[in-house]
Amino acid sequence: MPPTGAPERTSAGSLWGTLAVISCAWGSSFLFVKLISGSLGPFTFAACRGFIAMMALVLWLAMRHGGQGQSEPAGPGGAPRLVELRHMAVLGTTNGWFANVMTVFAVKYAPSSTVALVQAAVPLMVAALAHFLFPRERLSSLQWLGVIAGLLGVALIVGGVMSVQQPGALYGVAAMLVTAFSFAVGTVYGRHAAAERPALVACGQQAFGAIVAAVIALVVERVELATLPLNVWLLLGVLGVFCSALPTALYLQLLARTSTVPAALVAYLQPVWATLLGWIVLGERIGLRALIGIALVFAGVFITGRAVRR
């Protein structure tokens, strides 16, 4: 959810550098989830990632406010307002514990690079949802052409996975489609639920998602965290700080200095990083059909986004 107010000017070099860090951080998360998925249950994983990200964001907020001598507008006693608690609960579900659990399930069956490619369809889902929910955001014929092209691309990605990957990969792709839809719902909700304290809401949604996942994990999985090896904790730390808290904080700062256009650029760059890292680290390969599919998805996102800006 972008902060309110006029954006400040930022240099092209700073913009692209920040975009590279954000997209690399979010794109590499699929690799780390793949590496850690066999050591933790999905709900325990979601809880650990959420708690670590929340603590990192709290530290970032404290440092930012301490350095600037400012604080965001607060409710009575500095506590979150009721509307902010609602934002935290909704976004903590759509973009938090539910999305994390489904992502773990997705990478269990499908390559991390393929999972990231499917998520590239999120902007198309956002456009379609906004069309049906908000009369002022109706799609034009050109925009619908972009959405249809993107959906055809997703179909080709699914077909490519089925032709070259391990059995059960379709389950992973289906799980990621559900995850992408959840992210799209969260994006649409966040876009139209303006918050005066976006950083606080971002921190609160991590906390809400972590608490919900932890409660379910205690009942369903009952993992002994003390017995986890050091490398698992290191991976969790990287996921929580580098792949969650850092890009969230940078993205909030970026939106405060620029327009919302960089969101579309992140959607382009994120699967590129995921595919590259999956190929280098895990030796994953993408078939020709899937490559054509992702080209269609990118074309669809480009057409839809360009038509919106005109």
C-alpha cells in the first residue's frame, strides 16, 4: 500500500538499483523455500518467516523514526486503529501465512523457477479483479487482449511443466496459481485501502500471519524447533530478513519517492532472478514451451500495464 502524498524525485540509477535489489530479494525467495521445504512443515515455515520478518521490520521502523525524529500518525495511545487491524488481518492472510503455506506446497512439486514464472501472472489477475470490482477501473479491449495473452502463457507454462518435469508438477503449478490469486486479492485490497501508516501495517501483517501460522503449526505439525540444524535457521534468517523485511522496507521507501509504476517492473524482474538462480543452484531447466509461455505472460503484463498508463 503506497503512502499518501506526492512522490519525491529520484535518480534513474537509484531507481534501477533499488528495483534490482527488491526483485532479486523477492525472486530468490523461491529458491530458499525450495531448499528449506523438506525440513519444516508449511505452517511452521510460515510462522518462522513471518516472525523473523516482523522483528526485522520493527527494528527498521525504530531506526527510521529514531533517525528522523518523526513518527507516523497514531491512534489512541499509539496503538493501531481498528481499520489498520483489519488491513493487517486481510493482508496477513492474502500476502502472509496463506501465501507462504501454498508456496511451500508449490515448490514441493514444481521447480522453483516455474513457480516464479506462474506468479508473474499476478498483475493480470489484479487487472481482471479490478475490472469486476471497481467501475472506474474497467478494462479496455486492448487490456483484455493482454489478459488473454497472459492466460494463454500460463497454460503453456503448465503444459511445458507437464512435458519435461517430474510427476506431480501440475499440483505445484495449481498451488502457485492459487497463491498468485491470493496475492492479487491482497494487491487490489491494499490499493483501495489507503493507510496513513503503511510501514506499521506491513509490520502488523507479518505479525498476524506469523501468529495464525504458529497456532495451526502447534496443533497440526508440532515441530521441535530446538532440533533444527543450523543451516535451516540460517536459511530462515535469510528468508525473513533479505527476502521479506528488506524488500518490503525498500519498496515502501521507493513508493514514497516515485510513482506506483515500479510495481510492474518488479513483476518483470522477479521471475528472471528466480529462473537464473534455479538454473545455477538447483540445475533446473525450463522447456521451450514454458519459455514461450512466459514470453506471452510478459507480453500480457506489458500490454495491460501500458494501456493503463495511457
